[in-house]
Amino acid sequence: MQLLFEVHKHRSDILLKGLLALASVALLLFANPGVARDDGTVNLVFVHSQTSAPYLNFIEKVQRELQAGSRFPVHTLSLPASQLDEERSTGTTPSADMIVALGKQAARAIQQWQPDVPVLYALIPRTTYDSLGKSGDLACPGKQCTAIYIDQPLQRIFHILTAAFGKQQRLGVVLGPASSWQQDALVKLAGQTGYALHTVKIHERDELLPALDGILKQSDLLLSLADPVVYNRRTAKSILLTTYRYKVPVVAYSRAYADAGATLSVFSTPGQIARQTASVIRDFFSSHEQGLPQPQYPEHYKIRVNRHVADSLGLDFENKPEFQSIIKEADDE
């Protein structure tokens, strides 16, 4: 996830000035509950984890989608999670119709405010959302909360694996503390698709390279699942170099990994998730009786192929018509 949302430093000064202006207005809204409009306008407050272009562009995309497709006026404000932490001591609470929390830091900061309005979480891994819920640190007033995960459903991944590499493959997966919960689902899907699954669990980063060597000796493919102990900035280069030495293709979860040397990656762009976020918001306020939907995976996604790596491994994806069809369908979304 860190690889997916990198800060665009050349825009940071301009974005920060705009953000501070928005934050000032947001704090006025928070401090004055009576500011909420009574003319049918839906007031949304976005809380984002970082002051960076990807998060602010995400908010702009949601705003455009809502303005273009909603039957009700929408008023949006945004502020960084750090601003919530600084103002927590004032005892103010958001006077909004919904809070949209973007990223892990925002999800944790929202709980400190104890909001009394629905909360929609986006750009957040399922593991983070689930762990916050289990620990009681998830803001979910009146059970009115939901999430749009940033990670992909395993069913989609296995469908793409089958189309790209065929069946009867030996599939290796290195699991860490944040991804080990997917073990049962991996076993089930591997059985359904004819893959011979080999997994290894690690608990600390020092265990990674020995575990990786072991798993690659018995694998034709390596599936990467987001886990900060296994896949992070410090380990990415070693993992990709090791898999390349073993001539084992890597299927990863971000565009950055494919650009860095993974054979292919399956991921959803911020714009795709923003469009889905706007749809959830629009449906909720258009039909209030139905409540928020269950947490959901991204509806749309992209596939990034590193053709240089694929060619060097002797993989001819051009002659995989089903895989090419999936890529085209994803690109057209």
C-alpha cells in the first residue's frame, strides 16, 4: 500500500495551502453543530491519512462523481487525520451527515472523536478494518459503518492466475501476521482451480529470506499478498531479485511492484475506488431506509504486466486469449 500511494512532492506546497484553508472551514463546522444545512444538502467530511496528492485527488474525484450524478446538493470538507488528533482535546464533534475516512491513520483517528453519524472507510486493507473492529477501535455509530477495501478478492486473483498461467501450477505464498487469516480461503480456491498450494508463515522480517528460498524451491508461481512484515520498502528488492534468480513469476498487488519487477500486478486505482465510494454515498442518501451496505472489495481493477520480466521468463501472455480479454475488460472500466 505504501508503494501505491506515493507523495507527489512537486504539488505538495499548493495542496497544503488548499488543505489548510479547507481544514479551517472544517473546524468551524465541527465547532458549530448548527452549521449543518436544512435545505436538503448532504454534508460530507473527508478525513485523510496524509497531506498528499493521491488522497486529495481521491476527494476531488468523489466530489465530481457526486456533483455529476446526485439528485441532492453535496457540501464537502476535508482535513488531515493529524488535525483531528490536535483538536481532540477541544471536545468538538463533527456536525456532518457522513464521515469518509481515507487510509489507516484516518480510520484510527476517527475513533477518538466518537462520531454520531455514519462512517465510510476507504483506501483501507480488509485486515486493518477487521482488526479495528475486533479490538473495539472502529468508529461505527449505531452500526452504521462500512468499507471499500483497497485489496483484491482472492476469487478474482485466482481467476486471473488461471487465465494467465493455466491450471496445474504449484503456487507459493509467504504469509505474515496480517495475511495469515487468508490461509483457509487460499486452500479452498487452490483446490477449486487445480493449484498445488504451498504456504509458509513468518512472524518477523528476519525470517523472510529463508522462508522465501524454501517456498520458491517448490513453486512455479509466487502470489504476493499485502502484509507489512513480508512486503515493504526494505524487503521488496530482495524478494524480486530472489524470485527472478529462481525464475519464478511474481503476481503482486500494486502497480509499483509490477514496475519494480513483479511479472504482473492486480490492483484498483484511487480513481476506481473513488467512483465506487461516490456510488455508495449516493445510494445511501437517496434511499436512507436501506442503510449502508456490507463492506466490499473494489468493483473495478487494473492489471499491469511487466513485459520485460515476462519475456525474460519465457511467458507469452499475448497467446492467452482469456487473459487478454480480462486485461481489456479491466482497461475499459
